[in-house]
Amino acid sequence: MQFVEANGARIPAVGLGTMTLKDALCVDVVATALKVGYRHLDTAERYGNEAEVGQGLAASGVKREDVFVTTKVYWDRLAPGDFERSLDESLKKLKLSNLDLLLIHWPSPKVPLKDSIGALCKAKRAGLTKHIGVANFTVPMIGEAVQLASEPLVTNQIEVHPYLDQTKVLAACRQHGLSVTAYCPLARGKVPADAALIRIGKAHGKTASQVVLRFLVQQGLIVIPRTSNRDRLAENLAIFDFKLTDAEMAEIAALKRPDGRVVNPPHAPKWDE
Ligand SMILES: NC(=O)c1ccc[n+]([C@@H]2O[C@H](COP(=O)([O-])OP(=O)(O)OC[C@H]3O[C@@H](n4cnc5c(N)ncnc54)[C@H](OP(=O)(O)O)[C@@H]3O)[C@@H](O)[C@H]2O)c1
């Protein structure tokens, strides 16, 4: 496993996305992922599966301190008081005394950043999380959040895959020392079927999914692909034994297109600011 270092955090470059994983399947996938070598789990209060993620972690036999656990506070729970309740519930469901990373899941159109970033920093100072960060933050929001934060922000978790141009946000994160965690790295299943990516993969004895995860990690990003399939768990981790050429990196980057985004935001952020 490779790690990405950012503002004091050391984050495993591949994590397991858990959105939509529920009940016994979620427990089983999380436990299996840890058994096959994952050391990073991504959940959220909004996913409604923190209890199952915690059960999977406990059942895996892997030590708690060896796993990097992230959860998030959703945009409708960022107001003073709500934030603290959301975090408290998350820790109870996960059966953990602290997190490795706590994120603001989406910026709120109503709660000022001063309040939500303040609550995030307070949670870190209270020892409830080792690190803090944000998700779905635009370029101006990143600048504002960094100004307001009394504790370092270590990541911005955003949609990144070959079909979406995130150059400006990536540059802003780099400028402030934040890592970027790429969500929907497989564009929710579009990547595995892409003919150009399959062709590039064949040259390396790899699948299209492995090519894209490698493409992202090779740029210094963290990836959190989700799968409910045992074989694919191992497949998505086996990306550290090959390297893409500069020409292949350029060809994959050229797949970006204006309608490439796969996630519908819960409200309307101005992505292009
Ligand atoms: N911060 C945010 O706002 C935000 C938003 C969205 C997502 N996320 C996080 O990012 C994670 C990943 O995003 P995502 O789950 O939306 O999408 P994703 O990881 O891009 O794609 C998941 C889909 O790809 C399939 N898949 C996975 N590995 C595969 C492989 N090797 N070959 C073929 N198909 C494969 C899975 O199907 P099978 O299960 O059948 O393998 C699933 O349908 C989420 O689970 C969540 O933790 C965060």
C-alpha cells in the first residue's frame, strides 16, 4: 500500500467506498476488504451504514489502529449543535472512540463556513478525530475554509475520474497542501466498459478499472472505489505493480468531457467558480 501525506496526515492511497452497501453485505464486504489488505474505509452519516462498517472492522481481526476510518457530517446537520450530535451518533454507531478523518460532506447553503469549519476544528481539538477535511468544496470555498480553520485541513473529497476535468480544484488543493480524495473513481461503473481503457489495460495485463485507479494514484490522488464483489476488492487494490506511460496518462486525461459528472449535487453549488 502507498500512502499520501498531507498537512500531517498519512492516508492509504486506496480506500473502500461504502455508499449503498447495507446490512450483512456491508459487514461482509468491509471485513473481507480488510482481510485482503485494505486499510482505509470511507463511510458517512448519510450512508446509513456506519454500524455495519464498524461491525465489519471489528469482525476483520485487523487492529483498529491499523485502519484509517473516515466519516462525514451531511450538509443538513452542520448547524451548531446538529454537527456535534451527528458526530456523536457516528462514533456510537461505528463503536469507535475517535475517527482518523472527519469531513464536511457537502457545504451548506445556509450554515456559514465559519460555523461548520469551527465545529470541525473543535472536534479535532477534543480528540474525536485525528484529522479533518472537506468534501465537494469549490476553489473559492477551499480558500475560505483554509483561512477560517485553526487546524490543518488534510483533504478535499471530490468526484474525480477520466471523464471530468477537475484541474482547477486539484490545483487549489495542492496550493493549500490538501490531498484530493477521488470519489466515484470508476464513474459509477462507466470505466470498466470503456474500450480505450480496456485497450490500455491489455498492454499491462490489467483491467480498465485498474488502469483508472492507477491513473489517479499516479497523480498523487487517493481513490475510494466501491465494490460489493469479493474478487473486485482484490482487483481494485492491485494497482501498485505497474506504471502508465506519459502517453497513456495523456490519452486517459483526454477522455474528459463537459457532461462527464456522474453525481447530482443535493443543492446547487457553483462548480465552475
Ligand atoms: N463525498 C461525496 O459526496 C461522495 C459522493 C459519492 C461517492 N462518495 C464515496 O466514494 C465511493 C465511490 O464512489 P461510488 O460508490 O459512487 O462509485 P464508483 O466507486 O466509481 O463505482 C462503483 C461501481 O463500480 C462497480 N465496480 C467496482 N469495481 C469494479 C471493477 N473492478 N470492475 C467492474 N466494476 C466495478 C461497482 O459494482 P459492483 O459492486 O458490482 O462491483 C459499482 O457499481 C462511495 O462508495 C463513497 O464512499 C463520496
